[in-house]
Amino acid sequence: MIFGGRSGEHEVSLRSARAIIEAMDQSKYEAIPVAITKHGRWLSPLETANLLPEDVISINEDQAVSISGDPSRRGLLRLKSHGEQKTIEALDVIFPVLHGTFGEDGTIQGLLEMADLPYVGCGVLASACGMDKVVMKNLFRDAGLPICRYTWFLRADWERDAKSIARRIKREIGFPCFVKPANLGSSVGISKATDVRTLEEAINTAARYDRKIVVEEGLDVREIECAVLGNDAPEASLPGEYVSAANKSLFLDYTEKYSSTGHVEFVIPAPIPKPLAARVKKMAVEAFRAIDGAGLARVDFFLRRDTNELLLNELNTMPGFTQVSGYPKMWEASGLSFSQLVDRLIELAIERHGDKERNETSI
């Protein structure tokens, strides 16, 4: 299992990894934890275990883990010491529990593809498309899926001519609106703007995290989520909904998403009519297929309060797996326990790798 990483979602990744290790069937799997620091250094399993509570995982001896892009060298290797004797073992499947940049964006997936290793989750293309909100929205639009109004621009454009961009946003999108880094999740770097002054502040915040910035119209909506699981025949879970104590439209920032303050509750199934729930599930699978997804994804929707229109917001190819995350909760409510979910994800990784091995690589 690889987690942590060079991302604004580093801490969420650590919490996700802990929850997955705790849910794993210890009689079937031996988890080898490999953390990547915020500066990109890969830690040994012993160093990694020290980042987790003692009751989560125990590594009694120092081990070296290395990865080679040469598939003939058997991919991700573990060097174990038995007294004077040393053995090298190949790891069977990789669970890259990495959220955001340098992990959920196709980078780690490309490395694992070069090493010819089975891994959990979407491939290079789907991961990259699912990370970049602009590319993702273009794919959704081309697939005929309804999305909200949006525009985007580069950080360099903003630094060169901020006034022109602010005027365009005011004219095309209006206020309120939400400003987001194009390549990040967990609401990191996202702000709500209600006028030109707060728009400038929001853009400057988003520009700290990415060179590409997205601005979306601010609507009075309910936030509906749906979990997708599978490869070529994906299935959707029961939808869930974040509900505030006052049952009002709310923006879930990083703190609200990963705290247990009681200000919001994730309700499963979402309190919506059955025909609408069926449409959510159908659209979730369509969104998954639009990016050529594999393994898993969480699909987020907006349900407009004024028109009851269902809009596709975004798709996350490696959603959170913390104890408060929606993805495992939706599958648990759909009849698949956390432990069974981990089993299924590993099976799907091996199945997808086996299917790719059928491809001929020479003429």
C-alpha cells in the first residue's frame, strides 16, 4: 500500500490508508505500508509503520522496498533480512491510496504500468482526466451529461490581466460562484466568491495550488453522491447526501468533510424519490464510462432546489476511505462491508491487469 504523497490531501491519504489496513482481512493479506512524504521521499515499511498507531500495523524488522520501471525485474520488490540471509520478494498488488496530485492524477499509475504491476483503481488516462476538472467536464459534456456553467483560465493569464478575467467571470458566470484549483480534491483551495473583491481573493487562493483555475456558477443545491465499483461492468451504490443541521444548502470545506463536529450528516440512502435515485445511479455509471474508469470512483451531483434539475458535478477516482468518508459508507449501506469492499477492489485490480496482459505488444 502506497499513501501520503506530495499533495494538499496528504493527511487525508494517511487516514484513508489506516482505515483500509484496519478493514483488511489479515488472514488473506499482508499489508506492506510505503508512505511518501510531502517532499516526495519514499519511506521504508518500518519508517512508514511509525506514522501509524501501533495497533494498526506492526513491522518488526527493517525492510527495503524498491520499484523498477523494468517489468523483467518484477516490479515492486521487498528485501527482507533473515539473520545473515536476505531474500527478495515481489509484491502481488498495489493499493495506491493517494489523493490529489502526484497520486490520483495518473502519475503513480504510469509508474506502476511501466513496472507491469496490478494496482487498485483507474488507469493512467482515467486518473488524469478525473483529476483535471476542465478535461473531466469536457468529457461529461461530450457524453451528453448535464453540468453547471463554468469557465477556466491559467494562473499566468490571471497574473497578466486580472481585471479582464474578473470582468469575464462576472459576465459569463456571475455571483455567487465557486473558485477551484483544477487539479485537487477534498475542497482544498476552494472558495466561494460573492463579489469582485472576494473573487480576487478566491482566485489567489486557488492559484497557490494549481496553474489552472476553474470557476463554477453558485447554485442553491443539494449535494448527492454515488459510489461506483467495477471494471467493464461497473455498478452503482445507493446514493448518499450531505445534510446540514438546518437542512440548508451548504458548502463543505476541508474541515467539515473530515471532522465529526455534527454540523453535517451523511444520509444513506439520500432522501430523494426512487426514480431520481435510479437516475443518479445511471448517470454515475455513465460518468464513470465517459472517462474510461476502472476499479472505483465517487461521483458527485448537484440537485437544484429551484428546478429539481440533476447536474453532474465531478468524479473522484480515488475517493477518501477515512472513517467519515462517503465512498465506503455508501457501499456498506448497499450491502458490501468495508472488508468486502477492500477484497473486491483487489480482485478488480488483478482482473484488470490480467485483461491488459491479453494485449499483444509486438507485431
